[in-house]
Amino acid sequence: MSCESRAVAAEVSVPPLTRPRLAEARRMRAVELFEQQRPSSEVARAVGMHPESVRRWRRMWEQGGAQALRRRPATGRPPKLDDAQVEAVRAALEQGAQSHGFEANL
């Protein structure tokens, strides 16, 4: 890899897998294994999930295909904080309470 391509690669930011994205990635991996006719117990081990969850996913997949296992928008009240605000809170929490003037981190 040349210096130029390394510099370009360093500038590319890949967003971290959030919990919902990770869950969807597991389900899509399960779909790949379903299509290979793998048993549910094997799929469960491969994706690190309980076999009953995988059996439920298989039923959903059989009825609606891979689209049935895709992520859907969250329902309910919209969040009060945007992504930047949530990240600011997370960063503040990681600094600990003492860095914000408290006597202890409890």
C-alpha cells in the first residue's frame, strides 16, 4: 500500500456498528446460512444466538424472505437527544465524575 493510499484510507471513517446494526448483521448472516440449508442449531452457534431466536428468524424468513429480518425504524416517542448530544454525554461519562467537580466517581 502506498503512502498516498494509506493517507486516503486513514481519512475514510467507517461508522461503528451500533446495537441495531449488529443485530441486523447477525440476522443477515443467519439468512445466508438458511439459504445453505444449514440446521438451526448450527446457525445459532455461528451467529451466537439462542436456538429459539434462530428458529423464530427462520419462520419469519420462510414467510417474508430476508426483508422480513431487516431492521425497522423504532416506534414510539422520538429521542430527545440527537446523535451528537448522545456522543457528548457518553464522552462526559467516560471522563468520570471527578473530572466534573464531584468528590468521587460514585
